[in-house]
Amino acid sequence: QDRQFVGHALSGGLVMAGMFAYIAGSPFVFIELYRVPTQNYGWIFGVNAAGFILFAQVNARLLGRHGPAYWLQRIIWVYLAGALCLLAVSILQPQSLWPILLPLFVMIASLGCLLPNASACAMAGHAAQAGSASALLGFIQFTLAASASALVGVLHNNTAQPMAVVISLCAGLAAICILLTVRRVSQPSPH
């Protein structure tokens, strides 16, 4: 019944689903499609993870200036732009991996802000029922993430497009959830 909780839980779940689409699709894209040696896959994955960690640290500093909802509303556009760039690049099917790596890095790094801020916004005001709210939040996030991973497999067509399509879909839906949640929260309640 708490639409603010649901909106933020869905937005966090959708960006997490985009991350799991990356996790599910990147081994094929990097190793099979772009012939990255298997021993180097970990380096690429690690660089993206380092971007996530770095941005999470930046996010901690940014929260000193504005709350999590403020940053959530802004960083989602960075994530969406990265996802749409990735989709465009995947359609062009470049011979080099670099055009795919750059938007992926931007997207994964932005998750260091989006995931904790969406969770914080969802959990705000739920101290009395923190256990059940947290369990529901985790359920929503991991259900969406598992579904996105499966969808990458279902759409497999020997290109990077299935991963990019699922990530872009998740990013677009997350942006819509954030917009609708912010609009609903900022509107005065009728009395």
C-alpha cells in the first residue's frame, strides 16, 4: 500500500536487474564475441567493479550535500544514457570492444549511487517494520534480477544486443518508476 516504498523498491530492483543482465551477458560478449582471453575477463569485470566501489565512495560524500532521493533522481539519467549508448553500440556491432566497455563502465559505476540510494529511499519511514520491509525489498530486487538474467539467455542471438536490450529496458523502467514516485511524493496530499 506504500507507493513510495514500492516505487523506490522497483527502481532499485530494476537497476539491479540491469546489473544482473550485465553479469549474465558479459561472459559471452567479452569472451565469445570479442575473443577476450578468459584470464583477462576478470580484469575487465574488476575494472567495472572498481568503478562501482569508487562511485559508492563518492556517493557517501555527495550525501553530505543532499539526501538520497536527490541523487537518485539525477544519477538515474547517467545510467539511462549509458544504457542507451550501449544499445546503440550493440546495434552497430563494432569490431572493437572499447565502444562497449565505455558505456558499461559508466552504467556499472553509477550503480554505486543508485542501489544504496534507492534502498535508503524505500526503507525511509519503515523503522517499525524494518525486517519485513527489508525482506520485501530484497525479494523484489532479486526477483527482478533473476528475471533479467533469464531474459538475456532467452533473447540470445550471438550478438551483444540481448544484454544491451535488457539493460536498456531495465534502465528505462527504473527511470519511469523514479519519475512517478518523485511526482507522487512531491504532490501535496488532498484533504
